[in-house]
Amino acid sequence: MAFSRIANVVRFLLHLCHSVIFGILFRRGFEVEITKLISIKPDIGRRFAAKDRLKEVICNGANVSFVILDSMESVTSFSTCTTGLKGCGLLHMLKGSAYFANLNWAFLIVIRHVGGDFLELASGEMLGALQTSIDSSRVMTIPGIISDGDVRSEVAAASSPSSARERKIIVANMLPLHAQRNHETQKWNFCLDEDSLLLHLKDGFPPETEVIYVGSLKVEIEANEQDEVAARLLDEFKCVPTFVPCDIQKKFYHGFCKQQIWPIFHYMLPMCAEHGDRFDRQLWQAYVSANKIFADKIMEVVNSEEDFIWVHDYHLMVLPTFLRKRCNRVKLGFFLHSPFPASEVYKTLPVRDEILKGLLNSDLIGFHTFDYARHFLSCCGRMLGLAYESKRGHIGLDYFGRTVYIKILPVGIQMGRLESVLNLPSTCNKVKELREQYKDKKVILGVDDMDIFKGISMKLLAFEHLLQLYPEVLGELVLIQILLPARSSGKDVQEAKRETYTTAQRINEIYGNPDYQPVVLIDRHVPRYEKTAYYVVADCCIVNAVRDGLNLVPYIYIVCRQGSSTVDSALGIHSDSARSSMIVVSEFIGCSPSLSGAIRVNPWDFDSVAEAMIKAITATDSAERHEKHYRYISSHDVAYWASSFMQDLERACKDQCNKRCWSFGLGLGFRVVSLSPNFSKLSIDEILPAYTRTSRRAIFLDYDGTIVSEFSTIKSPSSEVVNLLDSICNDPSNTVFIVSGRGRDSLSDWLAPCEKLGIAAEHGYFIRWNKNCEWESLAYDLNWKGIVEPIMKQYEEATDGSSMEIKDSALVWHHQDADPDFGSCQAKELISHLESVLANEPALVQRGQYIVEVKPHGVTKGSVVAKVVSMMVNEGTPPDFVMCIGDDRSDEDMFEMVASVVSTLSLPSSPETFACTVGQKPSNAKYYLNESDDVVKLLQCLASSSDPEPPLYPAEFQVAFDHFY
């Protein structure tokens, strides 16, 4: 029966299309396609499928498509999930026919026109025909609402920019929700977690921004309930649950995240079984699987061309790879809320490269402090060979043509939420109670998770040391330590908790009495209002963590100490009275750099911590310190943080929009190569016709990395390359030059068989037009070499792995085999040193890839191109074909000069020019080839064209060449 109904609908649809629509569309230049019929149910899973199907239809190039829906409710669901999808020009619903009414079916026509005036079509011939054929035609312009208004005005309103809402998709391990099952109805109840940082990110976005959250729930949902729960969460809270299977979730979160990533990122290495779990490949596979599930859920709701995705924390570090693989132009930011370890610690992780590459598939990566960012950049340099630079205040990494920006800004707090809690009557009552309880005492407060990295027991030991050094504070000083629940379980946590209780008990037994306890441990659930009251009454707050990402406790403490009108009134404090606060903070937590007025301590140094606590409770400038801190915290709240991050993300993505992208790599090694839209692969079909129809050709080739692989241990050219060069040089129409930074002796020896080959050695300082000519050299003063050589020798001796190369015209310091960071640092220092001593000398100091070179002013590969072309013009044979190929920075001078020579010299006609770099990377060249083997293949083709009977095998070569191009 169902099949029969579908067949009837198909027949009616085809009849309608042929009689009314197709002729009109073909006459107006449209393409028409009837897609596979799909039935969309009004539930969440199918709703996402509908969106994916519509994307597929629109992206495949068809301009008119039909999607069958089985009810008006389905129409509403379909329209809702596709609103704003790029490429949907008009959603026109046909309904009212008795045939459709009886079957309770409807269909949408999705119209998309590549060119022309779409509104003219929408208001003209086609819609007139539709309205004549079918009564009650109406246009769906708002999700779920069918209007009977004027078609032209409705379509114009729907397509106007103001109607599209900006969307941000926030992705984190956990959704900002609380979930609890009602035991009576067995239904799930959900509510927003008002304390969640993610929930308040929207405060930094424009009011009209739609924010969607993707993450896991803190409870397990049965499979038969997941569709219903997902629909509810999306409709009520704009949340998309991932529903990671229980077995994967356990290995992913409690396994890899907490037992592998968390310890290493906090500098705890598994040196033995008692100190952390060893790397487990199964846990890593679960981590990857969970990240892929997140990616699948994101792709169900994202409009990758318009939406911005913001991923949070170490749980999802390979998620950017999966998202970038699905859409190489996805707008993606990542923020790490934990520390990032130094390279010597991070490199112990067996999957270190996969994680780095995952993060680098983001457009913007955020860290709390420069230390964390510096460690990340160091890892990228040491393990992936990537260099970074600062441009106008922004740090950027070049990653295959994409600039991955680094953001350094600590998270802020939600001021409004804190102030609302301060104004609660329960908070005021608790503050008065605590003031009375600790009257005439100084209170030091600690609020920490029960975690081995929080340094709680070390804090207590320092406090014990304080009581030993300053017995006069006994009875007047109290340390209140609030223990928050541990975020993970394990023997380390249990040992830390046992040590904390043992130490506190010993201190109270030795220094306490029935009326006085120096240490107060609070190990229970503490309501928010009560915790706030403790912050208000504390004279000092101490955070003694040995390692922590940021830690917002000092920020919260300062805001609470600022108070509110309600608290002031309850305590009888005048609103204009000075506020004060003192903070003792560990040097090893993320918030330390932003709190310039805090007393920073080394948590392992008990003496300094004890002295810091005494200094804090006796300080006379606590009001000034408090004012400085409060001014910073109130202006750098969570809204400021979110707004600043998103602005930088938009700027980072804007740079990528105008580039062409290619996808490379398998699995977690996937990356996107992003290059200029005018940058394309040099095709034999393009260059060979130009080569054959010209008769005065100038050809310039670099040596290392171009005709000889940079990875080859044998630096002399192969006999094949020598024969190819000789064949091309023997063509009387060709002027061929090897332009290299190498010395003239080695080049002339290696290329001796090529008698007609020109050689420009040492970047053009020495030039030989052919083997029978003498070497020409530029007349430059080289006395500066006597100044440079001893300096470079000094740096060679001071930098293990470095070496100095002495050329006739230049001196080069190499540091490729030195420690990457030390070598780079020494190179910068050497450049500064040389520039200062050569200020009045005719020498240029240049930095290249792992080198520092000093050479005479004006000696560049570009000058070789200019000289050769000028010579050809003077001899009456101006070139009509110019090709130059190179692979490194020095070759960029050639590429620039090719364009300059063509525009400045008086040539009879514009020559065919081909500037080509080796490797897909940003370049002044218009073309690229992937590697030196491709250059050799190109030379084979040119040699075949020059010599009708080449010594090679053109048929075999053509097959291989076609395979690459």
C-alpha cells in the first residue's frame, strides 16, 4: 500500500513538473533534477537527516529539487532545520489539492538559480503558472508558518541579510545542564546549570546570536529514550547531546582524559606503576572514537559556511581534524582550559603528533597564559618543524598555507551571577553568622577540589610552619579549607585526602584547644550562598596549587570582598567605605600573571608560603591591591573573554575565505593546504603549448630542492638530470641557467657535461654563461668578511650542532642540527650582533631556513634574472618565454623579478611567464609543483619537445606524468 501511494505521488509529480514547471525553467536557463524521494518524520534524528539531504541536493549543482514530506508537521520540521541554509533561494509549498489532502502529503520545491534576477523569476512567469495550476499556493518564509501574503515581498524579506541569525556552536565535553529522573513519572527533568562557564559565553555575543551547545549529559540515557530527549533538549535548551556509548565514555573520559592527558598536562609522568597509568592504545582509540561522535553531531546542526564553532578543552583535541575533514572551510576555534606542558614533558606522549595536528586544524587556539602558548609553540617547532611569528600583536603559525592564530587571554567570571548570589537573604544571614563566629580572628580561606595538584596538604604544612614561627598568632588566626568534590577517582586522590585529614588533625591537636581550632576542614556539599559568605568574611585567600590551568577562586574572592548594597546593609557597612582583600597565589597557576598585586609563592617552599600568609594578614596596602584587582576582573569578565575570542576567530577565518583549499593526509594526519586563488599546479597541458610556439626562451632553475631533492644525502645530480639539462640546453632557442646559493666549484664539477648551461653561483655573485666562458664576478668590497668570520666562529663554538660555511662571497652559519629553540635564539642574537657591527659595511645580513647568511648588498637571484633578460634584449633576442623554478626564500627574488622585468623592459610583446615554486606554500610564484621529482618530469617533457629523438622514453613518461597531473 505504501509503495502504491509513493508511486501515485511520483506519477502526479512528474506530470505536474512536465506540464507546468520544466518548460519554464529550461527557457529561463535552469537545470532541473528530481531527487531521490525521502520521507521526513518530525523527530530530531530525521530532522538532521533532512538538513543533510538538502545540503547534498544543493551542493550537487542542481538548481531545482523536490523533497517529499509526509505531513504538515514534517514540513514545519524540515523548514525549521533548513532555515538559513546557503543556496536556498525559495521554499515554495504546494498544498490544497484534493489529491494531496487525501494522502496528507506535501512537497517542497527548492529553487536555486546560478545567475540572473531570482526575484524577477519568483514574482513572474513561474509563480503565475503555479498559482494557476494549483489553488491556495502559499510561500513558507518563516519556519513553521505559511503566509498568504504577496509572494515577491515575502521572498524578498526571507532573502534579506537581516533575516539571517548569527549562530555560534559551543562544544564541550559536558552540556551546561542538570538532569534528574522523576521517579514517579519516570520522565527526565532538565534544567540549566547556572554556574556553568559555557552558559554565560552568550553574554559576549550580540543579542540576536543563536547559541547551540553540543556535548554529553552527566547521566546515562537509555537508547530508546535518546531521540525524545534529544528533541526536547534542542527545542527547550538549544542543546545537542552526543550520547557517547557507555563503554567508550568510560575509556574516553575516565581512561584517556583523566589517566593519560590530565597527568601529563600537569607534569606528572608515569615513571612507575604507582605514579600513574602507562599509555594504553585502547584508551586512545576510545578518545578518537568519542571525538568522532562529537564531530558527527556537530555536522548534523552546523551550517559550515556561516556558523562559528568554538571547542573547549583537552577532551576534544582531535575534534578539529574530523571537522576540517568534513568541511575544509569550517570556522573553528579551540580553547585549552588546562596547562600545556613544556616540550620535554609533552613529547613523552606517544600520540603527541596526532594531538598537535588536531589542534592545528583550528583557525584560532586559545590559552590562559603566554607560558602555555609558548610551550605549545615550542612543541610545534620541535616536533613538526613549524615556525611562528608575531604580526601586529598577533602570534601566527603557518601551517600548510593556513595561518593558525594563537590567543592568550585568561577566562573571566560572570559578574552578574556572583552579584545576584551576594544579594540573596541566605547569603547575608550566613555572612552575619560567620562574622560572629570568627569575631576578633583573622581568616585565611582556601577553596579547592580534592585533587593531588591543588597542593592542599602542602598548604597545611606551610600553615603549621607559620604557627611554629609566629606563636603569637595562636588563637587569632584560622585557616578554613573548603574541600570540593574530586573530579576523578583513584588511589592518588584517596592518598591526598588521607594526608590532608592527618595533617589537619595533627595541627589542631598540637596548637588547638577546646575553644580554638587553627584548621577548619569543610568536606561536604557547600551551597553557593554559603561558599560566597566564606569569601566575604575571609581576610586572605590562598591558592597553593602545584599546577592548575587558571583557577577562578581568586577572582571570585575579590568580587565577593567588593560586596554589594545588600551585604553592606546587613553588616552595617557604609557603601563608600574602602574595600580590601589579600591573595597568596602559587606561581604555577594560570591566574597568577593577571593578579599583579597578589603575593606569589612557590608552594614547595614552606618558609616563603608561611611568610606570605603573615604578610597578607598584616598588610597595610590591602585596599590598594584590592582596587587594582577588582578593576581588572570587573572589566575582563566572561563576556569580555568570549567577545574578544570570537572577534579574533572572525578575523582569523576572514583571512582564509579568499584562499583555495586542498585536502591532504589520511586519518589524524589530515590537513588542509590553503593557498592564493591565483596559485595553481603547473600543468603540462598549459606550459608545453607555450614552450613549443615560442623561440626565444629563458629558463632559470634552482639547484637544491628543485632539480635535486632536499632530502637526498647525495647532493650531486643524477645522470638523468644532467642528460635532461644538456638536451634542453642544446636547443638553440633556449637560454638555461642554474641559479644556486652553492659555490661555483661544486656546481661546475657536477654540471660539467652540460657545455651550454649557464651557472649563477652564490646567488649570482659568480656568473658563467657557458662552460667555455670565464667566471664573471661582481665587483664588491669583501673586507667585511674579516669582521664576520670570528663572530660566526664564536657562535659555532657556543652552539652545539651548528656549523659555519665559508664561500667566496658570503659566510653562512647553519643551525639545522642544533636544538631548535636554542638554535633559533642564537640565530636572532647573531643577526642582532652582526647588524650592529656591519652598520657601515656594504653587507647584508639575512636569515633563511636554519641559516644566517651575510653577503654583499644587491646580490640576489633576482639580479641574475634581470641581467640575463637584459642581455637577451640587448642582443636583439628578447625572450618570448620565461620560466623559473625554485623552492626556498631566496628564489622568491626570482619570482618577483620575472614580473618586474616583464613590466619594465621594453619588450616587443609580453612573454609567456611561468614562475613556479616547489611545494604547496605561500609564494610570489603563480604556479607550484609538489616535489623535485615533478620538476624532473616537467624537464623530461620539455626535453622531449626540444629533441624529436630524446634519449628517454616518452610513452612511459607520458603515463607517469598524466598520473600526477
